[in-house]
Amino acid sequence: MSSQRADARRNYARLLAVAEQEIAAHGADASLEQIARIAGVGSATVRRHFPSRHALLDAVFRGVIENLGARARELSDAADARAALLDWLAAVNGNVATIRGLAIALTRDCTASPTEAHEHCATAQLTEAGEPLVRHAVQDGAVGRDVTITDLLALITGIALATEHHPDPAAAADRLLDLAVAGISPRPGATVDAGRG
């Protein structure tokens, strides 16, 4: 029995490692069959560990999403609500721009499948993490009252998809976010430019 559990743990770790490589190479639509083949297991083993593509993506991206959630919580009591929101958006933008497949995962509607648990959706987790930062920024007048976390995550996803094949996707994504921020939340009395600072 314990050797079966050890085998299952090894299979899970191997599948996750292969999935990370395949998603990095081919994005969120990487073939589950190819992942199974490279890992040296059957498709049934993949399905046993990851009953859906969402479950696999959640496992691959879990650490990144958890870190972004923790960063949002750290920033939630910051005195400067605008700076806190922009700090967090820059972190999200940097990760989404450089981790192939994460932008596509954020475009997926996790509620489309009734079997998908809300908490296993990267979008839901980032929405929950970032919403208090947006709310505080709105309350402080740092962003318009109609700006939502959904808007901002859609913007970052679009930036990542637009810069995915750029020679330096992170730099291109940073520049586009800076341009967007100048329009979303210009500093009081400042001329509109491409800088967050």
C-alpha cells in the first residue's frame, strides 16, 4: 500500500515537472497525451492526478498565484493605495508576461464547467487578491470609480498575449503597462507619460 502511494507521489511529481516544461514550450493548450507520453505514464494516470486541464494548470501555476496573493495581502494596508496597486499590477504583469501559458489560463472562464471549483481558477484567485487593492485605490481617488480588478486583469492578460513573441516580453509588457497606467491613473498634476514612478 505504501509503495503504491510512493509510486503515485513519484508519478505526480514527474507529471508536474513534464507539464511545466510542455506548458512553457507550448502554452496552456499543451497536449495531455504528450505530457503522459514524456512522463512515461498512461493517460488514465494523468486523469487520476489531474481530472481536468484546469486542475493541471492550477497545479503548474499554483506557486506563482499564491505568491501574487501573498504580495497583495502584504500591500493591502499600505498608506499609498495607488503605489500599492501599481506595485502589485507590475508583479502580476511581470509573471504573466514571462510564464508562457499563464495569460491563456487567465482568459479561461472557470465557471464554464460546473465541475470546476471556483478556488482552482487562477483568475478567481487573482481577482480575490487584487480586489481590495483596487477598492482602496478607488476610495483614495487614485483610480476612477468604474475601474475594476476584472478590467485590470483583462488588461494585463491582453498585454501578455500581445508581447508573447516579442524578443523581450517582460520589457515590452512593462512599457505597455506603464502606458496604460498613465491613462488609468495619472499622478495628480503630472503630464501623461509612460512612467509609473
